[in-house]
Amino acid sequence: HKEIAGNIIGFASFNDKGGISRFEGKDGLELELEKYLSPNPVDPAKTKQDNGKVNLVTDIPKGNDVCLTIDMEIQTCLEKELDKRIEECYAEDGMGVVLDPHTGAILAIASRPSYDPNLLIASRQDAFKNKVISECFEPGSTFKIVTASAGLEQGKVDLYTSIDCEGGRLKVGKKVIRDVHAMYVSSFWECFEQSSNVAFVKVGMLVGLDSLKDYIRKFGFGQKASDDFQNERMGAISTNTALTTLSSMSIGYAVAVTTLQLARAYAVIANGGYLVDAYIVDKVVSELEEASGDGLDSAINELNQGSNDESEKLDGILKDKSDNQPKEFKVVYRHEVKRERVISEETAEKMKMLCHQVILKGTGKSALIPEYKAGGKTGTAHLAKPADLGGGYDPNRIISLFAGFAPLKNPRIVVVIVIRYPQSKIRFGGYVCGPVFKNVVYHTLTYLNVPPEPLDMKEVKRDGFLAQESYNDDNDTINLAELEPIIPGEISDKKTANAGESENRPLERTQLTDKDGLSGNRFGDKNSELEILGLFNPKDIEYIVARSKLERSMPNLIGLTKLQAMEILEGLGLGYECNGYGRVVEQYPLPGDSIEGVDVCVIELSNDISNLSMNN
């Protein structure tokens, strides 16, 4: 299969040491499963060659045969979709997993770039790594399922609990947590849908640090996700006890995870509340002596007990290529599925609905699949810099994520997509990874003949649970300078799942002054710093709309969040075309222009407030 699953399978080479010759696994599963795959050493003195050299065809005994859970059709799809999106977003690399949430079977696992094990000399060095199990990162908002589950399970919040998001700005100690677009008093489900960091910090405070860490471990973080990968990293959970640690952890920082761990955590939601171990080795079989027809039938029946999709594997396993005589096989190892309940079925069902909302109306709309209802969560995180490079976060090293499951009623698969360091104009998780999730899920479910579970758009519009139209900007793209860099970019596991203690460094708040070009008469006598930061209430929006209608002139939208600008334009009955993300830096028609005959307002957005252009 050339590069397909190349860096997962790995490679082996033939070694001759001290007159004893054998194949040895050197990388990937060839190395991980050495104890099963390795044959007995060959003594050159006993070979059939007169010169004492080993004949690879006739003299090398067989090791055991290993049956993997990987489905090559799904694996190929995942790799092609990742490669396509990595190229489109000018990204450095990417990772992905397709998991059966009920058993933990890995149907596909991809680390890009890959290589052809037959052409090692032509391979990139980084292509040998299976980043799905070896690369740790802070998961950002994809981690909010843990905070939400803890809050629901403990009864601290329910779907309709009102949370004051305080206009998208919350001071925690000497730090300030912000949302990209401001929200005010909102229900919990809407906070989850729009990924409000302020709301989730408050939920985390209700849960408490010790309890939140307990749920983090229940969801499988800080421990290996599979026993099949000896070199899998455990990630890390900060041991710090500061309030700022709790706020960071509530929104997916102060923890380091692998892609496989994240997939296993989402399986908890998808399967009704159980933690299952991920696995890639379905069974291991060894060839015995020639079998009668009854013996062959018995072997086939035994091998088929654990899987329904192994006919192709059995064709190769149960037939001797040299003489076509059937052989009998003994099952040396078979994976046993073990499940541990970590949240109630009721909480899992609520979380499924919340994740469904994200795709329907929230930050994950790019992953919407008309044929299948799905649930998921977006994430956008930055790479933490090591202390020797100054610490903090690298603003140019963004990790985009999307994690979810489908179909909604009885999820058959969990899919996690991670694309690292995209250079596209828009880099948040929904935009970068959502399309990959969508295509992989659709292809996989149709390939597995899963009956459609289509969206009814009429029902969607009538459903009172749905939030208002969502937006291209993403609360996952928070100002990372607001968070303390607890987890370094490279985690070293030393038989522990905890990161080291870190110093809490206070963050000084940046004051906005006249030199920033932000002062001036914008809304009558309203020109305070609170207004610039978006901390005005809905009645201020009503005032702006009423005044514009009275004067029949275009209001000044400069400096507002996209949400605020769109609420004003909708109040005026105007359409809008948005470019970029962040706050409004330009608008057309200009502030003060007549709105007579105007149908659409074009607004440009930026996260850099220095780009604000005051046109009034």
C-alpha cells in the first residue's frame, strides 16, 4: 500500500549478529509488536545453502500473524483528506483518528507526512513519527467537554442555567479572560455552542480545581490511551493549585494531551458515558500443523468471533501460498473490551445534544453533514514556548482541532482531526479541520452502510433549543497572552502524568489610550474604555438602532465585535457581508452615510486593534 499507514506499520530489517540471523522491527508496529512478529533466530549452519548463507525464502521461520483493526478504505480516506487540507491551509503537518466509541477499535490512524517503508532512503525524517501518540499539545476548547460534563454531572449547571458572560471579559486574579465576540446573560447550552471562555471559566470555578482534575483523569487524560503502543506518551496535568490554573484548565490549557487521548475522551460522550481503551491489535494467531477440513473450519470460526471485516485478512492468513494446503491456527492473543462508567447516561445524552448544537449553529458549522446528524467541538490552541525561548505562547504557531462523533442517535465512529501550524488567513479549528471531519465521517458511514440520519431543516428552524445564527469568528481564538504558560511545548513523561509546578506570572492589563486611535465621539456621549471593549448591554444596542432609524443614517460599527455589529444591522433590517474575524476595523457604507436604499453593509474585521480606522 506504499505510503498508506506507512508510519503506523513501520519497517523491519534483516540482521546478522554473531552468526545468528533474524528479522528485527525497527519502527512503528513492526517494533512495537516485536514479541509477536519476531521469528526464532536462524543458525546459518543449519540452512539449506552450501555456503552457510541464509535463504530468505526457504530458511526464515515465520513469526506470528497480527490482525489489526485498521480498515484500509477508511485509512486511505483519512490520509487523503488530511493531505488535501494541509496543502490548502499551508500547514506544517496533521494527525487524525477514526475510533469505534463502543469498543475502542482504531479504524484509521494517520500522521502526516508519511512514508513508503519500501523506500526509506527517500523519506523525510519527521515522516517516521506517529504523531498521534507521540505529540502532546494543549487541546483548547475541544477540552470543554470535560468541564461541561463535570458541571452537569455534579448538578452545578443544567442546559438552561443562565450564566453572565459579562460582555466577553472576566478578570481572574491579575489576569483577564476574554471572548472574541461578547456574550451577556446566556443559557449554558448557548455558551457551549458559541464556546464562551468566560462562561466555562465560571463553570470550572463552580466545579472546583480538585474535582475538575478528577474528571480530567476519569476521561482518560494523564494516562495512556492504549496498551498497544509502547512509546505512547501520557500527556500531563498541571500540579499547580492557583486560581489562574483552574481558569486555564477549564478551557483546555494547563493540560497536555495526545490526539488518541482526545479521541478516547469523545468516545465517552458517544457511547453513553463509558471510558474504553483504544486498541489497534485485534488478535494474534500462530500457524500450527496442517489441518483437516474440520480443523480449518474451526480456525476460521474462532478468528471470526471478534470481527466482521476480516475476510481479506483471513484469505492471506489461512492459506499457505507455496502448496495451497490449509493450515490450522491458534489464537495467541485477542483484545478484550473493558468499559468503565465515568459519567451517567443522562449526562452523556445532554453532552451529545450540546455537541450537536455546535455543528448546527455554533463554531462547527463547517462540519455539518446533511445526511447524518453529528456532534462535535472546535478548538484552536497555540504552541507553548519552552522556558529557554522566553516561555509564553507563540502567536504564529497555531494548532487547529475538531473532535466529534456520528451519527447522533447511536454514534458509530469518533473522529478527531488536528492540523498544526496552518498559515491560511483563517486558522481556527472549525474552518481548518471541520471540512476534514465532514468528509471523513460521510465517507466512513456510507462505506459502513450506516443508515442515514438526515437533518430536517424545517425542524431545525422550529427547534426552540437552537441559538441564533452563529458567526465565522471563533471564541476558541482567544488572546493566549491572557493564559499562563503552564505546559511547555515539549512534555517529557517520567513515569508520571503530572507536569511540573510553574510560577504564576501576573499579566498586566493593557490600557487603551488616545494614541491607539480609539477615543472620540462614537455613540453620543458614550466613549468610555468599557464601550471599546464591548462591555455595553443590549439596551445600548437598542439605543443605537433607534437613533439610526430616527436619523436614517448608518451607525458607527468601528471597534465592535462581529456579534454586536450584526445585532445592530439586523435591528436595522440590513444584510451584512463579513470579511476576516475579530473586531470591526472598516465598514461600508461609512458611519453617518444615509441608509436610504442600502441593503447590505460590508464590514472588515481584525484581531489587531491597531488597525481600527475611525471614519467619523
